[in-house]
Amino acid sequence: MYERRGEPLVSRVKWILRVLRSLRSALLVLMTALLIGVMGYHFIGHIDWVDSLLEASMILAGMGPSVTLRNDAVKIFASVYALFSGFVFLAAAGIVIAPVLHRLMHSFHQDEK
């Protein structure tokens, strides 16, 4: 996917397209995680759809809970989802940052020829 050490840097247009693909991939990961949270809060916690979306969004964004959780099952789901959300956030950040760091590191090796 990325150019190797001995290859020249890709053009700026190709690099921007690579960054946009990374952003799209990160957004897909985040939306999938959000869908998991909405479904979990709705079906396990018996919370209506809008409040489930709010709760999942708040946890995924690292803001914390916004509604009172009524039973133990949804509390367990919320704690697992919070841990899962932390990993998803880190993964999405890595996906977005990868092409930027790769270009930066690859540019350091351009003078070695």
C-alpha cells in the first residue's frame, strides 16, 4: 500500500487520496463501534433509540454516561463498551495518523540515494 524505502515519495495528489481513504476507514470503524453501542444500549438496557445513540456517542467520545442505567446487564455492557471504545478510539487515531507519519518518515530517507 505504501511506497518502500528505496522508492520516491508519491505525488501530493496521491498522498491526499491516501489520507482521505484513511479518514474513510477510520470513520467506518467509528460508525461500526457506534452501531454496536446503540444496539447494546437499546436491546440490553431497554433505552429508546435516541437515548441509546446519545449514550453510545458519549461513551465513544470519552465524555461519560448521560442516562441512568437501570439494570446490571446494561451496566456490565456499559463497562465493556467503555473499554472497547478506548481501543476503537486508539485504532481510529492510528489509521488516520499512519499516512502522515509514513510520509514524514519516508521523506527522511530521500537523501540516502
